[in-house]
Amino acid sequence: MKNKDKRSGFTPQESLVSILPSVAAGLIMFFAVIVTNIVYLPEGPFNKTILIMYSIGGSIYLSFYYFIYTSALNKSGFAWINAVLAATALCSMIYFSPERIDQLLYIIVLIAALSSSLISTRGPSYFLIISVTVFYLLIRHNEKMPGYEWIMHFGLTVAALMGVETIQQLKNMARQQINRLEIINDLSKQIVSSLDAKQVFSLLNTAFQNALEADSYYISTVHGDQLHMELLNDDGEYFHNIQLDRKGTLANWIITHQQELFLPDLRQEVQLDDVEMITIGKNKPTHSWMGVPMRGAHVDGVMAISSYRHNAFSRSDMELLSTIAQRAALALDNAYHHARVQEQARLDSLTNVYNHGYFIQILGEQATVCKAQNQPLSLIMLDIDYFKQYNDTFGHLVGDEVLVSLCDIIRRHIKNIDAVGRWGGEEFCISLPNTNGHQAVLVAQRIRETLGLLKIKNNEQLTIPIPTVSMGIAVFPTETNDTTKLIDIADQRLYTAKKRGRDQVESAPALP
């Protein structure tokens, strides 16, 4: 990115392009002063030679102005020095010049002020205009000039001030646009390379704060009939775990129609079908609101900003928000796809429970947390009785259905923080954090009893008997504080259950 002068807001190259017309205009006006002095003005009490020398000196300065400005290390300081020099020179020219060329000199003042405004803030330009105007009034106030001459000079002064303000406003608009493009560019680089959804939302939060002047903003995603607020900031306060029904919301209208929605003044009634105004965040009236769809292959949602003031946003804000939403949808697609691929790599392809390797990792993490919290962790090793003979009798497709159904039953009887993994073949592990041995036995018995009630039919719609299961239980850290030994203990008790006749649960001799 090119270096910018913090005061002017433009790169040196951009400033050069901007000041060239004013430099050329200044040279033309100084030439006009010289020609007027030589050809058209008669001899008089004023010193024509001094005016001509001032004009030549000004032309020489403007000729090198281009290069002086580019080599100046402090652009802001140069602007003030230039304004002081220009004001001094122009006041001197007014002092030595006749009234009849005042308009030429005032046009030079106008050009000098506009040139100064192009390279700096309004301060040096105002100083130049006001200094020359005050000096002019002091010099000419005793001279009898017609009223239209005073009106003409007043109009030129107003024109100079308006020109300076116009340039400053245009520079501010350009600066804002450049800043927004830089933010979008930086955001695109960062979020496209991010494969973590939380990091993407964090980057988007930063982009909202830097690029848009909004009192409130949110990003919501669709989950069935609900909207989940992935990011919600209202007047500097973040709100978490906000969910609401889609129906009737402005967000739902955007999702349904896949169109942008711009509501500059909410003091007027919103004329949209099936929309009801809902307040989320702080209980403050919103007077401006706009939202854009955020849709990708794996994400469907809305990005919206609002303000407590009416007419707070422009169409350029809408374009910026829409661009951010497009980048966000792409980044979230990548993140969700990556998460899905990672999740699939951790799961058993048939039963969708954790595979052997990842279950061991989860078990280690859960054991570390339980130890830090001084809580027990119970481990259940489960094996389907005589499963090889069952497959040989009823076929592997029926056997696969039993495996899938068993895992569904296990999930129904464990908590969200628990974990289940396929240890191999027909053997499974169930990790139960914050669960003692007695509670683990109850879970195991419920799984065994529910499996016994399962009904499976073959292709002829005949009911097939369900196999039984045997289970062994070990408790961490009561029996061992090592997860490898914990697995061994649970596995030994599983085989003890099998030796005792199967279809039963074997736990520690004395439950905690």
C-alpha cells in the first residue's frame, strides 16, 4: 500500500495530479498580469516594474512548486509556509497595483487558495483568503470604488471559500472510499485464508467497526425456523446466544426474497408483507436500518446495521455492506466445509460416532478437565454378544443396521458433554465426564434395556431378534489416573461380563 500524507489523505502521486491544473492556471494568470502591465496600463504612480518582477517571481515559484511539494518531508508544514508566502506576495502586489487589475489579482488568490486546499486541510487556505481580504479592505477602504466592484470582490472571496470547502468535502469522500476499499481488501485477504468460523466473525466485527458508522450491527445465520445471532453488537455492548424465530423479521424478508433492504427512516411505517418490527439488543428505538443477504453453499443468513438516527446511511454504505457479506459468505463456506471435513475425519463412516483415534484424544481431554475440577469420569466398554454369528445368520446389512441403531440408542441416553466412539468391529467406548460409577451403571442398564426393545425387520418384513450386549465400567481417577489403564480396566471387566454369561454390566466391586 502506498504511503499517505496523514494530513492531506492522498499519496504524493495523487496530489501531483490534483495540483497540476491549479499550477497551470496560476502561471496563466501571472502571465496575464505581466501583459496587462506592459501593454494595457498607462504610466502612473504605481511601479510597473515591481509588479512585473512579482509576477515573474510568482511564475518561477509555481514552475518549481510541483517539485518543491514532492520533495517536502512535512507536507502539512509546507502547506502553511506556502500559504504565508502566497499571502505576503499577493498583499504586496495589491499594495503596488492599480485598482483596475484587482480582479486579476483576486483570481490569483482564488487559484492559490484552491491549490492550497488540494494539498492540505482547510486551515492554510482560509488563512490565505482571509489575510488577503483583510489587507485589501485596509488598502482600498478609502478609495472611491463603485459598489459593483465591492460586490465583485466579495463574490470572489465567497467563491474561494466555497471552492475550498468543496475540495475538502470531495477529499473526505475520496478518503472514505479509499479507506473502505483498503478495509475490504485487507478483510478479503484475512478471512479467505481463515478456516475457523469464530475467527471469521471476529474479523468481520473489526471490519464493521472500522468501515461503517453504525450504532448496532449483527450477523445472523439460519437454523431451521430460527435465526442464530452469531454476532450482535448494540451501542458498544455484545449480546451472546441470541436466537429468535425467523417468521415476521426483517431478516426473514431478506432471506426469503434474497434482496437488499434499505430503510432510511423507520419513523415511517414499514410497508412489507409479513414483517413485524422486533427489538433485539438494547431497548432503544432504531431509526435507520439496512440489511443484505449472506448466502453460500453452506451458509444462509443476513448481515445488518442500524442507527438511532434517521437517514444515517447512504447507498455507498449498502454497497460496502453487500461486498462484506459476499466475502463473509465465501469465508464461512470455506470454514464450515473445513470443519465438516475435519469432523468426518474424526467419525466412523458407518455409525457417525468418533473413530478409535479421535475417541482416545477426547478421552484424554475430558480426563484432564475432570481432574482439574476434582470430578469423576466413568468409561463404559461395550461389545455386542456373538455378533459374528449374528452377521453370518442374518447378513451384514442387518448387522450394520444393528450397529447404527445401537449408536442411536447410546446417544439418547448420554449427555452432550459425553462421548461415544467405535473401538473396533462391534465394540464401543462411552466416556461419561462428571459421572461416578453408580451413575454409569444406570446409563449402561438403560442402554441394554432399550436395545432389547428394538425391532428390526428383514426384506420379507419378518422381525429379526436383537443381539444382546455386554459392558464393563471403570472410574477415573478413583481406580486409576491414567487413561490407558482406565481403558484396560474397563476392557477386563467387559470380558468378565462375557465369561459370566453375557447380556450384563460389570462394574467395580465397590462403587463410589
